[in-house]
Amino acid sequence: MGIEVDKKILVVDDMDVMQKIIIVHLEKLGFSVQRIQRAPNGLEALKLLLSASKENEPFDLVICDWN
């Protein structure tokens, strides 16, 4: 498949299909699907961000929808 990029990514979108499309594109770019987490809204994303920070495992990238 190519080079695998080991970055922790958070995908935030209220539409499940959009989350899946973003993840497919990230996978095609070489990002490890095992390191990608999803959140359906901003509140859940903030919870995941806080938890990751407390565990000293912060996200490298957050992708969120703007609508």
C-alpha cells in the first residue's frame, strides 16, 4: 500500500457517512486506521481531546466539519 503514517487523528462530524469518507481518504494517504478516532459532535470531541491529553497521548490532527 505504501508508507504508513503513524499519527493519532480525531475526525469530528455529525454525519457518519462523512466520517467514513474522510477515514477512507486518510487511509489512502497512508494514515493508520487504527490510530483514527471518531466523534459525532464538538462535545464528544472535547471529551476525547481532554482524555487523550490526560493520558499524555494527544491527537496529532483534528479534522472537523464546519457546518
